[in-house]
Amino acid sequence: MLRSISERKRNFYPLDKHFKRQIKEILGFKPKRYAVYQLALIHKSAASRFSKQNDIHNERLEFLGDAILDSVIAEHLYESYPGRDEGFLTQMRSKIVNRETLRNVALTMGLDKLIVSNLTSDTHIGLYGDALEALIGAIYLDKGYGKVKRFITQKLLQKHINLNKLIETETDFKSRIIEWGQKNRKDINFTSQEQVSARTKKPVFVSHLLVFDEIVGMGMGKSKKEAEQNASKQAIQMLGL
Amino acid sequence: MLRSISERKRNFYPLDKHFKRQIKEILGFKPKRYAVYQLALIHKSAASRFSKQNDIHNERLEFLGDAILDSVIAEHLYESYPGRDEGFLTQMRSKIVNRETLRNVALTMGLDKLIVSNLTSDTHIGLYGDALEALIGAIYLDKGYGKVKRFITQKLLQKHINLNKLIETETDFKSRIIEWGQKNRKDINFTSQEQVSARTKKPVFVSHLLVFDEIVGMGMGKSKKEAEQNASKQAIQMLGL
């Protein structure tokens, strides 16, 4: 079995002054151990450089960092909006933690310069955002929850996120799919209907999104709007947009 | 604006010895402030007892606790399985954090005796598990991340979860939907096809689940099996099973 990264002392690649300085600048503090940050910056495409098993890369740290990020954002929203319900909090979080935001934050931080990868951003859109999540996982393992919370609050929320503006931004899955349809001359239709949930006995909306006559996404929600958003979200995934 | 629960000193309902003793027993420690635990145990159905705005209930804390729980479980799995990839970790987490497990843990803890609700479990299956998540949010706010991590590890993981057994358990969305079909004489079919993702240029599987000839769920995955599981998961949601 692999040794846990938390216990690991050996680095994955030689540490030079350049790496040490840049990572310290990005983090805003001096790491205890560098190995975990190196691992956070190794994309899967470069894994074969480090081991025959191709298992030295940042996907596990990304899994951890994604969860830590979600919970720090959850707390931030919980404390910032004492008068708003959990539907609002959930929506706000998904507006904050999305691929575009994470990518932008990663680029502004200069994370792209440190990533070890055989890809470029053009071929893999999640590359930088995923590395940022992995970095969050690394900070947590190296320095604990309090430190990673400060990092996320200062580097991500305060610098990059305008909460008041986000409140007014519509989650835009539906707009995105409609725009895609217009651009590519695809006929897009939604069919929505109200049902009574078999489980909760409450009314729910079910929405189907059709491209020409083929269903490419379906979703549910407490309102027609929410159901259409969910159907659009799935369609975007299914169509690889 | 409502005052943040973290700053709140006043209780939501009178504290009696019984409540104090029971909550202490459930938590395994003495709370600093009781109000946040009271709030965690108020179901939405009873909100009107506490305010005209119906906003005194545990849904916001459930949002917070759900995220905290996810990240504690993520770390536990990350450390427990250094040799396994993020797909395995993700799957294991969803096997641990599901409605049935949370409900069982809540009931074994005796949380049901403290819940303030106008419902019974029969009419709302998430009642107890949701309260457990809210309780986790409350512990975090009252005592911090280290304490809630210990609570989850000791009360949930060590007592209730057999990780080795879970590894062998199949995520059973597909079996569940097929069983439902057999019981209710519904003709269930899967159609799956391999595609190349427009975004990542990698092969993906897309699966549709049909009840008679109607699509009730669709899903994607790196394998046919994963795509069918995802389609089944959506179908279970869409059909309210």
C-alpha cells in the first residue's frame, strides 16, 4: 500500500528556489512540507513521469479539496446570510464553486506556471480549477482546517467573488443551452409538467429538454424554473458542452 | 436580518434537565451553547410554533452539516485508502452518506426522541437523517472542526459503518429499479452507447433507462455500468421511489 501523503517526507521532484518562492507567494504562507503541494500540481496526464503505476497525480487531493472547499463556502454563506433559506445557500454555492470561477482564480494566482502536465488548457478545460481544488486539499493536510478556511476566504472569496453581484446572476444553464441551440441551428424545446411526488406527496415539476425530438436532459424541481435549469444542466453534460 | 445563530444566546424553547441530559449523552460532550442544538432538532413542519415567519427550523443547519459531513468522510477515506483512486473514494462516500444510513444512525442515537416536529417518520423519510446532518452543523458551530470530526468518526464511522463490507456492496440503483419494475409489472430497458465526449475527446458511455417506451432516466459514465447506475439513480428520483 502507498504511504499516506500526510506522512510522506520525500518530495516528488527536486525542490528548487523558484518553486519554493512561487508556492509560498501563492499560498501566502510557508508550507510545512512541500511534497503534498507538489502532488497537488501534478496532473494525471503527467503521472507516468513519477511512477510506473500512474498513480502519482492530483485526483485524490482534488476529491478531498473539493469537499473542504464546499464546506468552507457553506459556512461562509451560512454566516453571511442569516436570513436566507437553504435553497438560496445551495444556489449561491453552486454559483461560486463552478469550473469557470475556479479556473479564473487558479490563473490569477499563477497556478498554471507550476502545474506539471502533458496537456494544455485547450484540451482539458478543468485542468487549472482541478489543481486549485487539489491545492486546497494540500493546504488542509499540511496546515489544518483553520488555515485552509483563511486561504479560501482571502484568496478566493474576498478577491474574486462579488456576492452581491452573484445574487442577481441567474444560474445560466438554460440560457447557455438556448444560446448553443441558436448558434448551431438546433431546435430546442422544454416540456414541463407538474406531478405529485410519490414519496413526499408534494407537488414537483418535471422538465424534459428536447433537441429536435430527442430528449437530451431531464430534471426535477420545486418550480418549473428549477426543473428546467436541472434539465439544462444535464443536457449540457450529456452533450459535452 | 436575523441574528446569526453563532452569536445567539437565547434558547428557542425552555431548557429542561431532560433535554440537557439527553443531548449531552448523544453528543458525548457538554455543549457550550444549547440554542444551536435546539435549532438543529426543529423540523420545518414545527416552525410555526417558534415564529410567524416560519423561519426557525433546521434546514439551514442541515445545509451546513451536510457539507461538513462530506468533508470529514472525504478525509477519512483519503487517509484510510492511500492506494485507491478518487473514483473509489467518491463511490465509498456515497455508500456511507445515504438516507438509510443517516436515518439508522439518528435512530440508534435516540435523536428521534428530541426532534420537534409535526410529522412522523412515515410521512417524511428524511426527517431523522436530516436532523442528524443539522446536528453535525450545530456541533461545528458550537465546537469547531476538530470536535465535529471526532464526533463523526466515533459516533458514525466506528459504530455504524463497516468499510470492508461497504467495499463489496454494489451501489444498487440498478437493482432497485429492476426490482421495482418486477414488482409493479413495468417493462424496464436500458439502452447504452459509447460516444466521444465533445469536450474531453475521451470515450464516454451514455445510458437511457426506459419504462415501457418512455425515458425516465439518463446518465453518463466512464463505463457502461457507471452510466446505467447514473441513469437508474435519476429514474429513482424522477419516479419518486
